[in-house]
Amino acid sequence: MIIFGTKGYLYQLAILTLVCGQCGNPSAHTLRKRVTKFTLFFVPLFPFSTKYLTQCTFCGAEQQVTKEQADQLQTQSVSGQGGPGGQGGPGGQAYGQSQQHPYQRP
């Protein structure tokens, strides 16, 4: 007896700020890669389907994009992270670092 089937894998490639085509809100979108692999005896052998998707975190709408569009969005997210000071995140600080605000009198 031969046991075969498929298994799906989901990879998150980037988080982008885009205007959603469904709800019209400028919100965070996740760029994901969905790969379906053929399995033989529960061992994944080779991928036979690869899809790229963006999902709005506000309304949950998904939109399928091409590989070229996904590559372009991913390079924009990497190059767009350089803020003041050369680091990504709010105010140019890397994620995980605490922001220190000097005390100012009103």
C-alpha cells in the first residue's frame, strides 16, 4: 500500500502598510507565500503549487499577487525600513528597543 497526499506550508515574507482595495483603509498587510507539497509516506517531496497573497489586517481580505509583485513589495519593505538613524520601526528605532523621551515642562 502506498500512502500519498499533500501538505501546505505558509511563510510570512513581510508586513507592509498599504491601502486596502476592499475596505479602503490604509493598514498593515501581511505578504505571505503559500506552498503546497506532494507527500509520499508523510514525507514532503517537492512543491507543486506556490501562491503569493497579501492580507489586510483590518478587514481580513486576501488578494493574490504574482511572484514579481511579491518580490517588488518585499524589496520595498526592506528598503523602506531605513528611517532616521538608519533603523526601522517608529521614530527610527529598531523593534524591541525602549524609547526614551526627555522630560519637558509644559
